[in-house]
Amino acid sequence: MIVIVDYGMGNLESVRNALAAIGCRSEISADASALKNCTALVLPGVGAFGDAMKNLRATGLDRILSEQVLSRRKPFLGICLGLQLLAEKGFEHGENAGLGWIKGEVVRLPETTSENPILRIPHIGWNDVHLSPSSPLSQGLKASSAFYFVHSYCFNVENADVVSGWCEYGLRFPAIIESDNISATQFHPEKSHKDGLKLLRNWAAKNCLC
């Protein structure tokens, strides 16, 4: 069973519906025993970095997630804010420590660049993601595929080798991160129509979940 982690922030039902559409059973839970007994974990997220980490720590979910993903190496998928929380720290509404699974920092997208004097923040809508052809998540997708984004911050990773998809909006930022059993997307695959479902199907197939 795939558990979609309920920590008070995220479009949980949309994620569950998308997983059901590809034939995967999942449940929404914040219960420690559910997280410990599941086969895989999905961490969605909509909102601020600091609030999310506060909620995770208040419920002990940060410790349980680290144990299940880092120690027990369960398949993990982070979505949007769920990707950003993997960082060592984020700077949304002050400096806040993240889960620290992937080295790097979460910083605000630029509102202006030399090429684009005005950029709308938050970044909302469809943008092309340039996919690594060797990534298990990109199999069957075009090298440049469009996905749906809603965010104001991005993950400035220390090691670019963990990035298997890039997007450009004012700057070039990671849209997909993959490191062993950890996968995460800055965009919302559950809102990205056929390509989003294909990516979710690839993630499930990679981890033999459905």
C-alpha cells in the first residue's frame, strides 16, 4: 500500500485520484503505524516551507519519514513543496531547516532578470521540462514535456547529478530529482494530464508498486 502523508498541507485527494487512475492503491494517513507498514510514501505539499516543517516536527513525521526512507529505503515521491522539503534549509518566511536528505537550499524565484524585466511570481501554469533520457521517470515521454507548476521557490541543489529534469523560468531550476529510492517533482504530476500520469506510472513501475 502506498501512503500519502497527511501533515496538514497538500492536495491529498488529487494525488490519491491520480494514483487510482494508474491502478495503484493508496491511502491518506498521518498515522505512524501506517507509514511504518506501507510499501511506499508520497509527500505532497502546498504552502510555505517553514509551516510544513513545523507540522512535520510537531507530529514526529519528520523522524518517521527519515527512518522509513533513509534507513529502510522505501520508495519515496515528493511533489512540489514535498520536493523542496528534501533540502537542508529553505528561506521562505525566514530561514528554516528542512529534512536534509538532499544537499542544497530552497530560494525564491527571481522577479526580474536581464532577459525578463518582469516575471510573474508565483510561477503558475504549464512549462516545458527537459528530461534526462536515462531517467526511469522519463521513459515514454518526450525529451521536452510540459507539466503544471505552482510555486514561488525552487531548490538550488548542490549536486546536479541528482537532477533528471530541468525547467527554466527566470533561471534554470530542478524540476525532477532522483537519488536512489528518492524521487521528487517540483511540478504537480497529478495535475499534468497524460504526461503527469505517465510519470507516476513510471515511478510505480520502477518500484514495482502496482
